[in-house]
Amino acid sequence: MRRLQSYEDFIKVHGVLLAAAGIPQSLHSLLFQKISSDTFDGGRFFQIEPLDDGRQRRLLFTSDFMAKHSNLFLVDHAWTFRLSDAYKQLCEVPGLAERMAALMCVDIDLNSADEEAGDVEGGAGEEDSSKLSAAEIMEREMCKVKEGLDDTRWLELEELDIDDDMFVSLDLPDKFPNLLALSLCNNNLRDVGVVSKEVARLKNLKALWLNNNPILEHSNSEAAIIQGCPGLEICNSKFTSNYGEWALGFCGGIYDKDNAGCAHQRDRPLESVTSLDLSNRSIRNLMNKAFNPNEITSLSYLNLRGNPLDQNSLSDLLQLLKGFSCLHSLEVDIPGPLGESAAEIVKALPNLSQLNGINTSKILEFGTSVVDSMLQPRLPEWAAGEPLTDRVINAMWLYLMTYRLADEEKIDETSVWYVMDELGSALRHSDKPNFRVSPFLYMPEGNLASAVSYSILWPIDDVREGDECTRDYLFGIGEEKQRSARLTAWFHTPRNYFVKEYEKYKNKLQSIKIASPIPGSSITSSPCRGDGRALRVYADIPQVEEYLTRPEFVITTEPKDADIIWTSMQIDEETKKTTGINDEQYINQFPFEACLVMKHHLAETIQKAHGLVEWLQPTYNLETQLSQLIGDFHLRESEKLDNLWILKPWNMARTIDTTITSNLSAIIRLMETGPKISQKYIEHPALLNGRKFDLRYIVLVRSMNPLEIFLAEVFWVRLANNTYTLEKHSFDEYETHFTVMNYRGRLNHMNTPDFVKEFEKEHEVNWQDIHSRIRNMIKSAFKAAAAVHPEMHHSKSRAMYGVDVMLDCHFQPKLLEITYCPDCTRAVTYDTEAVVGGGETIKGKDFYNYIFGCLFLNEASHVSQL
């Protein structure tokens, strides 16, 4: 096909794409000129500037002036890939990992840089205490005391490899009885009892830092130390419940190494403090004798971010802060202890002129609920010596953007992810941006095969020389779509808020009493014809047409003539009108069965009926429960629990768009490719010969009220092809972590009796015990649907569902999903011996005969009632 020659052709081919990208019509002609000539002229107008010692970058406008919608720029895509190919490409494409590492600011070894800087700054002078041993530092301080030069009140013994015995031998309480502040960071202290006893002898101690010592691996270490030292106000950078004037003075800049204060202070030492940064001090109670408007009379700036303040009510906190008449600038978590609305905080504290760095007049004007301008960005972190590929995989979620290809026939099942070039990636976030950027597919030959992807950048506000160029990372997404929670992908949002949301959610689930369906009195009728003729079956599934051979049934090609409709398609009112299907025909689906077969509804149904159950992994609908998921993630992180999650689309099969990750930013960003659940990954499943497996059961439902459900005696095992591992690079290996090989990978069929024998032998268990637990779990799931959705019952409904089950390493069953009209290829292909029931051989060709016999003739051959 010839290349597009004219602007008219360009518009004809790209009109829909231009509208979807939101590019102003006034810029379409300029876009055609630049894109057809491959003009990248951003370097004339912008400059990239490093920040935070090179750990992030920003984009500055360097021209004199640019009006809103007056220009646009092409931004190249430096890396485009499918998610499962990311690690492989970084390893194999020459120079890709190096370029991405530089673009994402992860190519600098911060530890080495710090050490080099320390060498330069330290020099070789006498005051370089970093080269002295603990004994030498002690000797130096003792000499000062003897000479009357100083009464040591602040002592730093850091990175000296001090162990418990050495710490006792230093005899600090006798040598420095007036010590107020002691730092023992980065040593080898381990014994809580030894350290607590020695610290308790320092009667005047106000601050103690033990950061990065093995002792902190004990959960009770801080509590034990504080209990033995009641005067301690700061422990490991956190305020104790006994904090007072000294801790506030330290944070207010009054007390430091050169002026540690004394045990008995003058009256009102805090009256000169104007700025007080109390962020991330673990403060639970702000009602304190020292934190008082009468004591800190000149306070004009206060930072309370990162503190739970959970021992104070909202009204008490606002009343306290209102008493600081000079307080004009406040930083707090929003949502947080002061509420969820910035506007309400400003109204309650009328003296404020700034809240989180934003003028209060603007907050009142726009009614801003969440002020995110001052959120601290998530900067990539990595271990010393970590390969560039791993650094990039971890950091890329701060930079990635996505789109999905489509043509007239279908939408691509997997999304495309991309990283903009250095210029585009330097655009930082603002909730009031001055630029907008959108992906755009240029098709020079008028078809998708010739497409080249770009991002288009244009000003949406006037910009002047020196302005930072910003974009909204969540353009078009407001609070109704969880904007504040989704910003967690890029920023450190208020952790305590999300933890509280999770705890409320968990408490609600724990309070639910197990619900039971209302028992019905009707008896399920059989659809036998009065004239004795065979039941006519319309099926759009070839296997039914081929294998349903019983004389009681006959296949018809006309839906309107059938007694039974067996279809893989959803039957709605429109379908009924089109095909002539009526309400007197039996259909193989129940109304509202989405409560079982859509993943987010399944979890909701079970939780509404049963609350928290062991057989369903923690599951969150990311479209509505992102805050609760973030809180759960943070708690697991702080408690050092497993934090691996699997993300699944609401209603996609065959593991399409399914991802396994422990990266919180990735979990949130993956919402952009469609609605999903995030479910706690079963990190330690039961294995067979080192390989992961799951089990497919067939459940037949005759009635939801009364509940009549049957379990087929035959089930199937689905095995992964590779040895199971939790090595982080394996999560993209389909044949390691997934078991459905019917559509991709190499299918290795294993007969069920062989599986059971091998499993019992390998793990020394009785399969009947496991099978009993699985039966109870499946019954509970369907009872939940009957209890929560009684409207699901319909007298003309009969259905078959596939139930997928996995066992954990303790052989407890876990419900994975329930599938409508499951693929039964294996069921009709293989003859197998039932490992439950009578143990007889069941021929594959008879599968649909006994399925239809159970559902429509009220038989119970090769099935058992639950």
C-alpha cells in the first residue's frame, strides 16, 4: 500500500486515534508535518535536570514562552515490550539494560558514592572519629571531662562492631552519668537483656539510637528497653510514650550534638521554636504537657506526616492545633488523623495559610479533598551489586505506560508496555500539570502492520522559561476511581490510612456469621416430554453433538425447537428475541451466576456469606478495594510476611493478562490494562515430583433452591511442566507457575488414579481425607451463592461448572475459580478409573451421557450429591 501523501489521508486514517489521544484539532496539521518528516525538535525547547543526587530527573522549559495548545512534540519510545518478555529482552538486547538503567536513574551505586564522598570529606584530621575505635573515642571523651572542657551528654559510637560484651565493658553509666543522647547505630548488639540492663543505668538518658543492630530483630526489644528506662523520649528515631520537652526540642533544632541540653532545663525552653518537624516519629498521642501552645508560643510550621495519632480524636486534635495562634503552615497525611478532606481541615484551622505546601485559599476555592503535591516520590532502591537488569525490572513501574492494539476484527489479548525516551520520562507528576502526553500509533501505509508508536506531548497551559514541565500520571482519573490510592504507585502515600482501611475491612469480615440459604420446599422436576419422545437438545458445542448418544436425547439445529439449550454463549433477552428461545425451555445457565463465575463476584459472594475462610486466599477487587489491598500489603511488609500476589482479570480465562508480583507499584499500575482482582499467591503449594498442579472438578447444579448440587466422580489433574521455584525471574515462566497447557505450552496428561497413587506415596497422606475437605469447600461455595443471591434460582435452569482447586503445602484445599460451561476435551478423550465412589472405569465417550442424565433425568450415575 502506498504511503499517506496528504493531510486529508492522514486524518482519514487516524481520525479515531486523534480523538482518542485527545490531541487538539488545531494541532493536527502540525502533528502531520512533524510525524511524516520524523521531526524530533524537543531539544530546542527543553532541558533535563538531575535531582536528588541523580536519583530522579525533571524536565525544564528553556524557551521564552509557549502558549497553551500552540505546539506539540514527538516523543520516541525507547523500549516497547510484552510484560512476559521484559526480563528476556533486558538480558539479550545489546545496550538495552544500560540505557534503561540510566533513564531510570538506577545506574549509580549509592553506597560506593557515599563512601567516596566520606573519604573526601573526612580527610586526615584529628577530628575524624570514624577511624577511631570505641576505646579511643571513650578515651578522648574522658580526657575532655578530666580537663573540665566538657561534661559529655551526647555520645556517638557508630559502626564500631560493638558487641554485647564490649558494650558492658565500656561502662558508660559510670563514666558518663549525665549522658542525654547515645547513638549505637550499625553495631553488633544482640542480647535484649544485656542492653536493657546497661541502658537502664543511664538515669538521665533521653535519646537512644540502636538502628541496624541485630537486637532489633527481636519484636520486644524496644519495649523492653523503654520499660527499663522510663525517662527515654526517643528510641530508634521514634518518640516513646514518655516524650516531652527534650524530644520536641531535638526536632525543633534546639538540642543537637553541640548542645545536648542538661538534665534540668530552664523554664519554657521551647518558646523560641518556630519550625517543628515531627514526621514519621510513631507518635500516637499528641496531647502532651510539652506540646502545648503555652510552651511553644512561636510555632509557625508543623509537620505531622507519618504519625498514627490514634489515641486522639479528630476533634481533640483540631482543638489542640487551633490553640497555636502563630501556626500558618501545616503538613499532615490526607486522608489521615485529621480527616479525609483538606478543605475541612482548612476550615477548622482558619489561621493556616498553607496546608501541605498549597495555599489554603486555593484549597477552599477548589474544594481539594486530597492534597498530593507534597507527596514524596518513590525512588528506586537496590542492593549493592544488584544486576542492572533487576534494578530496571524493579524501577520500571515508575516509568511505564501502556496501550492495547486492536483492529476491525479483534482486540489484542495482551497489552503493550513502553518507556518513553529520556525527554518524555523526565516529565514528573502534578495534579495541575502544564503538559499532556498521549500514545499515538502512526500508520504511514494506512494499516496496523505499518504502525509506529510515539507519544505526543503538548502544552495545556502557558509555560515560561524555567518552568518545570509536568504531566498528570492519572489523567482523567478522579477520586471515584481511587485516585489517591493509585498515586501510591509513584509516591509514599499515608501508610497509616491504608492500614486502618484494611483493619476495618478485616474486622467487618470477621464479624460475619456463616449464612445459610433459605431452604426451599419444591422438588426438582424432570423435563421429560409427556408424549414419551426424546428431549430435543440444541448445542453449539461440538462435543455435545458428538458424544450425547443416549436415546432419551436427540440433537436439533434449531434453538426455538429445542427442549434443552446447551450453549457456551450468554443467553440474554436480546439473544432470546433473535433465536426464538422462550421461557419454557431448559437452559444450561442460572440467572446471576456471575456471582460464581466472575472472579471478583466469587470472592464477594463467599465473603458476604462466610466472612474470612481458610479456603479462599485474601482477595481484593482492585476497582473498589485498592485501599484495603495497600493496607494489607503494608502490614505484611512490616511483619516480614510473604507478599507475593497474583493479579487476574475479572472475566478472562486461560491465564490471559495474569501476573505474579511482589511489587506494589506493579500491582497498582496493572489496573490500567483492565479490571482485576489481586489475590494472595499460594507461595507454598503442594507439589508432585517438584511440580505445581491444580485440580479440575465438575459440579452439576439442578437447583439453587433447594440446593441440589452433584460432584462428578472423575476429576483431572493439570500439571506444570517445569520444576516449581520462587526464584524472582521465574514468575514470567508460564510452564513453571501455571498449569493449563491446553492452549499453550506442552500438555502432559496424567491419569487421575496414577496421580493419586503417586501423591499418596510421595507425601504419605490419604487422598480420601483431602477429597472430603474439597467436597466440603465446594459445597460451601455454592451455599454462599444460594444464601447471598436467592434470585439465582430458576426452575428452568440446569448447569455444569468447572471448579479449580489447589492444595497448599499442608494439603488444605484452596478455591481458585469457578468456570461456566468448562472445556471438557479431556473428559471425553480419556477413559479413567474413578478414585472415589465405586472405583469403576468411566469411559470418556459416556461423559455427556451421564452429565445429561443427572441434570435432566434426575439420575446419579458417576456423580455424588453434595
